[in-house]
Amino acid sequence: MKVIYFSNAYYPVLLIAGAIHSSLLPADKKLLTASKIDKIYKLWKKLKEKNFLFLGIDESGNHVFSMHYNCKIGLAKRLVESFLAMYNVKPEEYRFITFEKEENFLLKLGRFCGKIGLKAVERGLVQNSVQKIYPWMVALAERCAAGKESGVNS
Amino acid sequence: MKVIYHCYGGTHSSVLAAASHLNLLPAGKKPDRKMLKCLPFFDKQLKKDLGRIFFLGRDDQGHDIFIVGRLDCPEVVEKGLHDLAKAFSIPVEDFITVNVMPCVSSSMKVGGFLSRAMGIVGLGRPIVAWGGINAYRRVTAIVQKVKEKLGALP
């Protein structure tokens, strides 16, 4: 099976779950170190540049991908579903995982600060937010890996 | 080979292009309003259809013709589908995506907005049909290029 984590957010938080799912990031619910947050930053940058990335293979042998486009979640979901249906790929062969309202207030504020040139403030806010979100992302990745969570709410 | 024509709403210019490709509209002269209104999907798609790829027909050379609406994110169709195809081992040479937005006129945008976004069909549809008739030569030029490209394929 192929698992696609889709995000349309400026800070693609859901893709952290994808990276945890594929063991690119540790499934550790403790506070993150600065080096791990740096790794997440670099991953986000790469994901935005590439749009579509193969993240790895999980323990069950599922291929995990990340997809990042600045379009509506429902549109992306229908596009992927109808395109794969054109080539007779059955819905059981893949999972499309999305989550609306990924960015919390701190991330939105961080983005705003970044836009007006306050890069240091942006970094601080994003770091703080990632620290708070990470345990939740670990739990989501675990549920997705176990097949209990589709994450699709669009 | 599959040809996917895409535009903002997937209901005006992409339908015109697909219909022209399938010879549902005359090649040498401009169509009239009645012809446009009789086309399947013309000014009929809804928001919930955005991103869904619709089959319009098979051309005389055996190519399947599709349309899709993708709002203002052409990359998700042009790049996203290619990435997705690679991930699912679908041959990328088996389909082409064609952006029809360059031939869309202001009147088509205004008419389309009134009809689809605002729901004022009685006012928007004649405007978009008028715009479509005027943009038809540009649409057929795009279709002609696509047909030449398809004809040059082995």
C-alpha cells in the first residue's frame, strides 16, 4: 500500500507525521532538541521545493510519500482519486491523508512575523509551536501506521 | 494516450478545448451559443466537482479526452499528476496535461464568476458563452498544437 500525506499549509505540519511514520523523524513524545527542530525545518524546506517526496517504507512495508501543493484539500483529494481511478488503481491500494487547519495560532503568527522581516521572532514561535505539536503528530503517525486513522476530513 | 485539459473551473475553456478536440464543435468557424449550451459540462460544474477528472470522449485517433478544474493551482495537475504517476508506476508518457487558461478572456472570467461562483446563471452564462465564442480561435490553436504533438508520437 502507498500512503500519501498531503498538506497545503505554509508550515506543513501534517508532513511531520509522514516523516515520523516513515521513521525519518523519531517517534519520541519528549521535548525536541534544537537539532531535531533544525531537521524539521530542513525537511519542510525540501518538501516545499520538491512538492512530492518519497519519505520511506514503514514497518509494514507501506511506501510513504509527502505531497505539498498550495491548493484546496478537497480538490487535491478528488484529483488524486480520479486520476488513480483512470488507471484502475483501487482505493484499497493507497491512503490519502490530510488534515484541515494544520497551522495553529503560533505558526500563523510566526508566518506573519516572517513576512514583515522578523525572522528571529518567526523562528522562536515556530520552534515553540513544533514542540507543542510534535507529540500529537507522533500519535497521529502511530494511528495512521496502524491503519486506524485516515486523517481525511475534507 | 490520455489528454487532460485543465482550467480554473473545468467548465468553460477546458470544455471548449475538449469539445473542439473531439470535433463536437466546428473547426473552421466560430460556434454559436446554442452549440455551446448543448456541450456536456459547459457551465454546469459545481464547486464539489473541482479536481475531479471527467471523461469527455475518445477522439478519432483513439486518444481519451478528459477535463478538470484546478482553481489557480496548475502545478497540482501539471507536476502533481506526473509525480503521482511515477509513485504508482504509471507510465508518464501515457498522458499529457494541457493548460487552457492562456486563451481565457476577461469576459469569460467575469461570466464564469457570475454563473458559477455567484450563482447568477441567467446573467453569467450568456456572457461566458459570448466570451467563449470570441476566444474559440485561441482555443482551437491550442488544440491544434496538441493534435500535432499527438500525431508526431510513435
